[in-house]
Amino acid sequence: MTYQEMLHWGEEELKRQGIAEAKSNAWILFSYVFSMSRLEFMMHCIEDGEDAPENEEKWTVFQEMIEERVKGIPVQYITHEQNFYGYDFYVDDRVLIPRQDTEVLVSCVEQAMQQEMLQKRKISPGRLLDMCTGSGCIAITLANVLKWEEVWAVDVSEDALAVAQRNNQTLGGMVHLLQSDLFSNLEGQKEYFDVIVSNPPYIESAVIDTLSVEVKDYEPRLALDGTADGLYFYRVIVKEAREYLKKEGQLFFEIGAQQGAAVKQLCLDYGYEDVRIVADLAGLDRVVAARFKA
């Protein structure tokens, strides 16, 4: 069997089972198993018509991965890889899979801090706290793209923190990780942070069971469920962050596309200023940013 035939089999099997994005999913699994780039595939398999070398073991692994995808297991949990902001993160079913939407949040923080450092002639944006860190993708990425004094990341889940620690060690080891139910274990860090960033659970509880199998059956509900109206964690963080931010400190949230006005109003109600909503590339509300002036 040639490489082309193997890949075609994977695509057709996923299509037959009604898997969305069957073609791209089959390619991701194929390239992972056979360690082959698209360029290599084009050059050696299509242009030259090269047959696959006899490798029954890899062919078996590929078949098994296709079978896992048919069950609804996300590709990222099968390969344990997800690229985020140019960095390859380890993921499994203990954490939410990093998404492109969250890259908008990271970009907002990066741009705002670069602008502030330029305006105030600072060499560091100060101290960062990532609340509800999950895989650590936000904190670890920001630790790599900006020279902070300190970067902290907290999560209530020990399992999630184990994944974040693995990524932290692999991608720089610059983040202080702490188990904490929101701010409960941060008493010693009051008025300590220049920036607090969070992608909290924000999906309405009743909506979760209507989501795709990949999300509702495999991603951790703890990382998805924002309670009845999806706003519980925003309320708590907006209120309590005032004790942990320095004067002029900034707060950044990822939000659901319909939550911009509500989260903005929460920030205004608790005395934040310069509150703004940032849209993603699709024009949907994706980030709320605010400044705490105390």
C-alpha cells in the first residue's frame, strides 16, 4: 500500500463516519505517524509516485488513530499536540484544547504591554497573573514573548496544573504555577500584579450538551461551564482582581461572542476605566480589557 493509498483510506473512513474536516484530520494524523511534511508528501509520494516502505507498525498506529477519531476523540488528544501562537503545547483530556480565539487575547496583552513600555520607557511590563490557566498556553506564551518581572499561573485543577507544568518545563520554565480556587491561595500577592489575564469557563451550563461530541464528551467540563448565564467567573474575577492589581493595573478577559456588553458593564460597575471590547478576525467580540485605577 502506498502513502497516498493510506492517506486516502483515512480520509474516506472519516468521511464515511460523518467526521467534520475529514480531509484535514486524516492529514494531521498521517503526518504525525509518518513524520512527513506536506512538501515531502508532494515530492516523494505524488510527483515520484513512491511507494511506502514496509512499515506494518506505523500503518497499524495510523489505523488505530483513525478509529479513535471516529469515536469523536479530538485530533489534539490523539496526537497530544496543539500549536498555539507558534509554540507546540502538549495537551490531553485534562485540559481545554488551546484555540485560535485565545491567540487574540494573548495578542491584545502583548500589544498593550509593548505600547505601555514604550510610552512609560519601561524595560519590563511588570508582573502577570494568568487565572484559570489550564494547559498554561496563555501564561507560558506571554512569558516567552515579553520580559516580565514574574509570571504566575493558577488553576483549581491539579490535573490541569500537571499538564501546565509539563509545558512550562518544555517551553522555558519561567512560570510560577499554583493550585488555587481563583484567588483563594494568593493572599500574599495583594496589590502585586500589573496584569491579570483570564480565559475562564464561560459557556452557559445548558448549552454545553448541545456542543459537538468532541467538546461535550471529551473536553473537561470544569474548563467549559460558566454556570447558568456563563458569567459567574467574570463576576468573581472582576470583583476580587481589584485587591490583587496594582494601581493602573490592567485586566484582560477572553469572552464568548455574545458576552462583550455584559462583561464590559461588570468592569464599569466595579470601577474599572478605559474598558474596551476587542473583536477577533471574524468581527466577533472576543476580548474585554480594562484598567483599575483604584
